[in-house]
Amino acid sequence: MGMYNIGMWLFERSVGLAALRNKKAKLWKDGRRNIFDRMSESIKPNEDIVWVHCASLGEFEQGRPIIEQIRKVDPSIKILLTFFSPSGYEIRKNYEGADYIFYLPIDRKSYVRRFMDIVKPKAAIFIKYEFWLNYLDELGKRNVPTYVVSAIFRPKSVFFRPWGWAWRKALKNFTTLFVQNEESKRLLKGLGHDNVVIAGDTRFDRVAAIAKMRRHIPIVEKFKGSERLFVAGSTWGPDEEILIELINDNPDVRFVIAPHEMDEARIKHIIDSVKGGATRYTESSEESDFSNKQVLILDTIGILSAVYGYATWSYIGGGFGVGIHNTLEAATFGLPIAFGPKYKKFQEACDMIELHAATSVKSAKELKEWFAPLRDDKEHLERTSHAAKEYAEHNCGATALVVRTVFKKLR
């Protein structure tokens, strides 16, 4: 633990230096300024608080169904939601489902004790990742029921390395570990853990709720008109390059592209590169004439999950970088899904490839070869769509299992 604590100290100092020139680092630092004073002023003593921690926005989408179900079961319980990353906190800092929303103070022993003294959580829930050793140690010392949800463990992760003893020790502080697959349970059993439950991924419950809502988006509806629509979500530069070729080869199909980051140079490149005309969502209205526009660029946040509801096919970005983004939002609407080659760390992507609901592509040529039969063969499209939708529906239920378990301890 000595090296770990030195690492936390060095990390805090390095972010402070980076904040002088990096916007994200500045948000990270400024968001934690006077955090204990702000927490003390907000959080009332003697409240029954369930603490839910998410690394960033993706983990929030996994934690959200749990937060909302806890609220439904017992509205008297207060929810504290923490984020590690600015990309989660800054977007969800006004989320109405939680009573208190803060950045997570860095994992240094003195900070952790102050955090616990203020919050006094009745239960702690970590979403998928983020195994902070001092927080877990302090939760164990205070006998706080602690859970990890939608977790995936792999043979190469730190817990199974010869030098990973501190992380293996930290796992003993979990009351229950809710994992996504059989391999994770088997690996944890090898470390002596019998408190492991295969619950799946809570995101299935979240996307099912989104699909039921069927949110109405007039601009997208007007843009689509009577044409078939292809939605590409959370795209990066390499994704957009192969999509541009697909777009220019399919003038009779309309496309929505939702970049993961609003990079003006990339947006301009898309607009300049597509032959059928492109426009931005933020420059459109219900009165806009889209007759000479083949592409709508979704240069806004918060509506992509609903836009999939208007589509016939989908592409999910990130697969040429660190890994693909959320495929389940598309699957819940029964969309065939394509993505780049870096998908193997994502259980749902592997599952859907096996079920022929999704495919991985390495080039524009492979993307076009996947798309053509789905465009031209109605039966093939229906089979693929059914496989995606059935997979999403079959895997719902993790939220209810987690919340039932948490309440058994709370009561």
C-alpha cells in the first residue's frame, strides 16, 4: 500500500500541474476544491445515504437504473452520486435522481476518512470498475455493505498478477460482487470468493426503459422523412473515414452521425466530404428543408439513445481506438450493429457477434460488404434485427437482483 499511496500523492500533484494548460485537468482539480466544506454544508447528519460511485458517463448509465430503482423502493433513502472523471460529472451534475452529486476526492487516506465521516454511508455501490484501495479498506473497517456491479474480471487484470496482492486484499471488503459472466465468477472463485453473483449488465435495463419511452425528436423525424436511416453513434476520426465511403456509395440512404467529441475540424471534414449534402443538428429546425441533405450531424448531447429509435441500421464508434462505445442502445431497438476491431473487452459485443446480431469491420470495404445484404435483403435484415432485439430483452433483470440484495442488508 505504501507505493500505492505515494502514487496517489504524485497523481494529485501531476493533475495540478496539468491543470495549468489542460481544460479537463482543470475541471478535475477545480471540481475538488473545498469539496469537504461543500459536502459538509450540503449533507445533513443522520441521513440514510446510499453512495453510488461511477468513473464516468458510461458507468453512470449502468448505475442509473440502480439509483432509480432504489428511489422507487424507498424514497426516504438519500442517494450520493460521485464521479471520478469530468466527462461524467460535468454532464450529469444536475441529474435529478440523486440527492447529492460530487467529484470523488482522490484516494488518499486522510481524504477518505473525511469523506466517510461526512457521508456515513449505509451502503456503497461501485459501478463496473474503480477499485480504490483506501476507500475499500475504510468501508471494510466501518462494516459498510459494499458492492461492485456489472463487473468483468479477466486473467490479465491486476488481481491475478503476482504483484497484485493489495488489490486481491481489497476484494475482501465487498459484501457481494455482481459480475457479468461465468469467467469472472470462475476467476474470483479461484481467489477464494464465494460471494459472487452472475447478474449481467444493468445497462440492459436502462436501454429497455429508453426504448419504452420512445422519445419524439421532431428534427430527426423531419430529416428522415420516408427514407431509411442509418445512425452512427459516438464516432471518432477513423470511424468517420470509413463511414464517409459508405455514405457516398449509398445516396438513397440517410445518415445521422453523432461524433463522440464535438471537434469542429472533424465536423467540417464530414460536411465537405459527403457528396449528398450534410447539415448540423444545431443549425436545423422542424421547418428546415432537408431535401438536398443526406447526412445530419448530431452536434449535441443527450439524444443519441433516442435517435436510434428512428434507424434501420447502426454503427458504433470507438473500435479503432481504446474500445467501442455503447452498443446496447442500438440493440434494444433491434438494429443490426457494426463496429471497429477493438471490441473484445466488451461482453455484449462478443455475445452479439456470436448471435449474428453484430459484426466487426476493419475497413470501409468490410463495412460495405456487411451493409449491402442488410440493405437489399429484407429477410436477412429481419433475422439480424430480431437477434439484436431478443438479446437485449433476454438480458434484462440485473437491476432488480442488485437492489433486492442491497435492501436485504439495509433492512
